[in-house]
Amino acid sequence: MFVPLAHAQNLGETLQECPGTLTGSTQPQQIHLQMTDDATVMNVLWATEGRSNGEVEWNGQTATSADYCYNHDVAFHMASMTDLVPDEEVTYRVGSGGDWSEEFTFTPIDSSARHFEWISIADHGDSSEAMDVTEAIIADESAQMVTVSGDIAYADGEQSAWDYWFQEQQDSMTSIPWVTAVGNHENEPGYEFSPYEHRFDSDGQIESEIFWYSRNVPGVHMVFMSTEHDYAPGSTQYSWLEQDLSSVNRDETPFVIVYGHKPMYSSNSYHGSEIELRNALEELYFEHRVNLVIAGHDHFYERTWPVSCVQNGTYVNGANPQHIRGIEGDRFDSYMPPIHLVIGIAGRSAYEELDEPQPEWSAYRENNSYGWTRLVFDGDAGELRFTHHRIDGTIGDQFIIQEAPLKSEDDGGILGIPGFGVTLPLLAMFGAAMRRLR
């Protein structure tokens, strides 16, 4: 539900936190859209060197901004464009202190659409390889959103790095929203998460302290969680995840994707699998039939088989995948346990040392390439398609998850069990009920 914007900071707060903004240009920069949980509302954020009152103009309407700063001498502004019509183009501009940006356009996402395309990245920064990824995203005319699984600008306390990063992404961020999960490099020396809280928005409030939230797009319920805050059972985040995943309408959004920074499964020797995270959340994801878990942190690419450790400590779909009837080549069905992806390939130096031998749960990995991943929801085909693109123009990996169960020709079941596509979620619900009784 959309929440009206908070009030701006007063002059006293500005003098205390960022006195350098009392002078300077009010020309808007670092302009970026921020998606809300209401398709008729889109927030827009921007920065100026000097403190000023801001506003946004769109389709003949005007709204004032909340104006604020943090311990960095740049002023920020956030305003809401309301009464939008999904799938109808919006023309807008932002202004501060009498200075205006050029006009931009975007198209609000229609959650009922039968086709939707987006790009997912992690571990980006500003290297030459990262700029190649940026250029590819800007050139993409079909993507309607970008998601980032943490470690975004790698400012690490140097706030001008954020300014530069946003300027480089502006040509994309003014036309499609970038939606983010927080990573360990967003917890900055001397600042903690304050820069992230002021520069991104998940709840329509300045200085947002919400690090987990969800969004619905055509065919997909997307969950953005934080591996950098408490996620253990009984924590606020765990309770929220449990409630959010329980509320998903699979008729409206047949696929569920969880974005977080650190991976449950990784055979990279630099960080590797986050076992604590796996122990805390894997059963929850299995119960609620999460289809994809997309992480970063290790700077390489890896895809697992549909895998889960929750049944008697064994992999449900890890070993001997060629014998599993829920899998046909690069096609899986949505009743499989989650596929885990590590996509930390958007620009930071590659981690090339891998665990050997390759674990049986690991389906595909490569450790010396850079790129991005692209996902397509095709409602008419009942499919979610995934492609891993390298910056040299080649394709590294592809697979498809289909909504309907894959059936064996001989017995109509998957995993060698007739009717398993129906049985799996029932077993999950039964297991959850039994645990509540313990």
C-alpha cells in the first residue's frame, strides 16, 4: 500500500548534517525511478548540489518533493507521480530551485500483462567491465526493470562513488525502475546503511529503514530480502518472509523469486555457501515453492539443479539429475525445489578459484566472465525463461521453468511419482503443520 511521502528535513537538520548544500547548483542529477507496491504510483528521486525545494511535473500534474540529505554534501529530493495508468506512457521532468531536467518517459508496469522482461545483476561497481554491463542495459529497449542482488556501487565510505554510479545509470534509471536488495558493501565504514537508505526507496519514506519488501510484476512475485540483517527464525525479517510468502496468489503470480545478496549455494572458494542462511531459510523457501533464489557476493556465475536439503538432510533434486522426471534438458517445472543462482558477474574482479570436485548440486558454473542475466515471463506459454549473457556477446547459460508439471510419458508423474506435482506442495504444508505442533 502506498504511503505518502514524509516531510522534508528542516534547516537546522541540514546545517547539522550537510552544511555544504546551503550553496551550489540546483540542477537535477542522479535522477532515478523507484517502483512502489502500487502500480498507479511511481516515485522519482534526484540530487542537487545545493539545498532547494523540488517538484515533479508529469502529464499536466505537479507534486512537491521531500527534500533531505545525510552526512554528504549533496541534497536529495523524492516526489511521487500518482494516478498513473498501467501500460500508458508517462512524460515527466523534475525541478529544483527553478532549474529543470529534460523530459523523460516511462511506462508503468501492468501487472496483468502476459509478457514481461527484465534484467538481473549483482556486484556491479564502476569498473570497465561494469560500464560494459551498464551500456548493455541502457541499450536494451525491451527490459522493463532491473534488479540488483546487492553490492551496488562499492562506495565503501567514499560517497562520491555513489554520485558517479547514479550518473552513469541515469539513462536507464529515468525510464525503468531499478529494484535492489542490500549487500554487505552497502554497510559502509563510518556510514553503515545510511547512504543506501537515503538513495533508494522501498516505502515512500526518506531515510527508509526497510531492508525487505516485495513487488508483483506480470507473472512473478519478487521478494527482496536482506542477508545483512537478522533472518533467523523468530526475527522480524523471518516473520515477514513467512507472512509474505504465505500470501502469494499463485494464480496471479505463478512464479516466485527471492533476491538476496549472499548465496545459500556456491562452490566458489572465496566465500562459498552461506550455511547459516541455508539452515535458517531453505525450509521456508521449499514450503512455499520458491522457484528461483538469486544471489551475488561470489564474483562468478553458478546455477544449481533444483535442490533442497530439508528432507532428512538429503538433496531432493541434486544427485543424478538425468534420472529426474521433473527435468527435461534445460527445462524444469515450477513444482521443483528452488534453483539457486549466483550472478556476481556485473563488474567486480572475478573470483576464479572453485571448489573441486564440482558439487553434485551444481549444474553449471563459470569463473572468468562478466555479464548480466535476463528473464522473460511468457504468460501465453506458461514459462519463465532465463539467459546468462556475457559482455563479449556470447551466451553462457539458459534454462526454462514452466508453470505446469512436467509429466513422464509412462506414468504421468514427475520424480517417478505419479501426481507428484500436486503431492509436493501438500507434503510441504503437512510438514509445516507438524512443525507448528512441535
